Amino acid sequence: MKLLTLCIRNLFRRKMRTSLCIAGVALAATFVVAVGATTARYVTVIREMNVLFSGQIMVVSKSAVVIQAIPITRGSFQERLAEEIKTEIEGVEKAVPVLFITSINLDQLQLIPPNFTLGIPVEEWRFMLGPTPLKNGVGHFPTNESSSEVVVGPSLADQYGWAVGDNVTVNGYNVTVAGILDTKLAILSRCIVMPLKLAQTIYAYPNSVNMITVKPVQGYPIANLTEATEKEYPYLKALTEEERNDIIQPVLDQVGLWSFGIQTVVFAISLILVITVTLMSVSERRRDFATLDAMGAPISYVFRIVLVETALIGAIAGVLGIALGSIASLILASLYTNIPLALFFPSIFEIVPPLYMLEMFTAIVAVCCVGGIIPAINATRMRIAEVLRAEY
């Protein structure tokens, strides 16, 4: 405790210098947390897009651009092909026509679409959505293909204040909210799910879809199924889950590498800043350290003083940086998706998980401690006689 009190008093002898050092490290930590957390969340959301279609084959137009399981460019074909694939292609247990519409605007900075529309035949909703329940058990899933009822994701409902029974407008058409999904999946929380016929009407896809999800017969070779499908329908491509992952993986690898590179550079700058400030502090306190040495204090005591001081800088800067970085990551997420910032605050620990905060705090303190090693060694190598002769 005495050592800690001494270090705190020494640390703030030069308040301006120490404050600027803490501010610099905190700013670096803010940048690292904001970029790192946003990037990690972006990758997680992209990977989540494949959850609904896990273990299934996605059949899309040959020209379609697909991100994980989402076709983001138009490329439609007849709905009846789903039934043909089921009956004509060996190894198909189920083939479901789906109309998947994204609101992404390729002319703007939108890394994640702000919302989706999913048109599914009403008898296949459970096949596509799995056991996803409705929020608070209120409402129902539409059972009539010609109805104008939809279910919406919780994030969309919160953003626009929608409740069960409300009449809302989707692409110029009036529909009724029949239920609100109870889910944490990003893709479903921003999704409007409606009967396929209704989606085809609203988005002008008469009797057409832009994807077919195919469930293979258990144990049947998937490679044979995809090869047969593409051979029978040369204007389509059948993508397995592995192929969909392979398409996006190079992009995710580049994003991860970019994030790691930025963190490395920023931490290196913080290291240099801490070393510079601590060397100046040690140089100014040569007389104090020499006096402690002359009084019989062990060399390790001086070494610990310097390291504790740098650790304190890291701890204070880490707390400030993580707090500011968390807020910055929410702002970035809002800018990237055009979703109001207020909607992100309840999910702050999903965007910046507590474990990630702890990892960043530990890394920041560790970097500052490493930055204190050289000045600490320099302090222990002072020659007592020369220092005392010069200082007194």
C-alpha cells in the first residue's frame, strides 16, 4: 500500500505530462476498441446469416452475388422450379422456394443491410425459422398464403414502435403485424417475414423467387446433389454451406487482418509514448532514486516503482479508453446500418462483450508495463556517487 501511495504521488508530480500521456493511451485504446469490437460484431453478424440455412443447399441464379446465405443482387427464376428439383433430382428431401429481399444500398456505406424481407410459403415457416417463438407469446404466424399479415423482428419493432395488430406500410403496401419474433439473431431481428405470395406481390416478383433452399436426404452425397442440380439447370448454381463460407472467408480474413494491423500500430505508438514519458520522469527523479539506493533500498524496489507507475497509467487509460471505445463502436454500428443509435445501447454488451473489454484492459496495462521496463532498467543502473555529486 505504501508503494502504491508513493507511486500515485510521484505519478502526478507533473500533472500535465501525466494527463497527456494517459489521454494519449486512452485515445489509442478508444480507437482499438471501437475498430476491434465493430469488426468482430460485423464478422459475427455475417456468419449468423448462414444459421437459417445450416446443412442446406442454396440454389440461386448463376449471376447472383451471395454473401453467406443472402443473395444481394437480383436474379430471379420461376417458383415452380422448387417442385421440379424435389421430384427430378435424386437425393432431395425438401425444396422450399424463398424470396429474400435486402435493403442494402451498394451506393452507400452500408456494411450490413438495415433490414431484410423474407417471403416463405406459410406451410414452410417452421422449416425456415426453426423453433423461433413470438415475443411474449402474443400474436400468431400467418397461415393463409393470400393474407396480408407479417411477423417482424424485435429490433425493427422497437425502432418503429410496431406492436401486434398494427397496420404498417412495406414498399407501399399496407400489411398487418401478426407477431413479433423473439430472437437475438441479427438477421431475424431486422427481418420482415411474410407469406411468399404476399412478398411476390409487394416486390413485383410474380410467381418468381430468388433462391430455393434444398434439404438433402440424410446420408446422400451432397456433391452428387449439387452436381446434378447444376447439370439439369445450367442457369442456376447450387451452393453448399462450405461453399458459401468459402465465398466470404477471404473477405473476413482481410477484415480480421486489417483490424489486427491497426491494433498493432496503435499499441506500438502507445508503447513508444509510455517509454518516452517514463524516461523523462525517471531522468527528473535521479536524485530520489539515488537517495533510496544510498539508504539501502534494494534495486528491485526502484524497479517496482517505475513498473507500478506505468501500470497505473495503463489502468486509468484502459478504463477511459474502453468506456469511450464502447460508445464509439455503437456510433459506428449506427452509421454502418442507418439504425438509430438509441437502439444499440441495450445491446452494448453484445457489440462489446465483457470478455473483450477484459482482454483489451489487460492488453493495455501489459503494453504500458512493457513500456516501463526500459526506463526501470535505466533507473536501476544509475551510479549513486555521480548522481549525488551532480544533484547536491
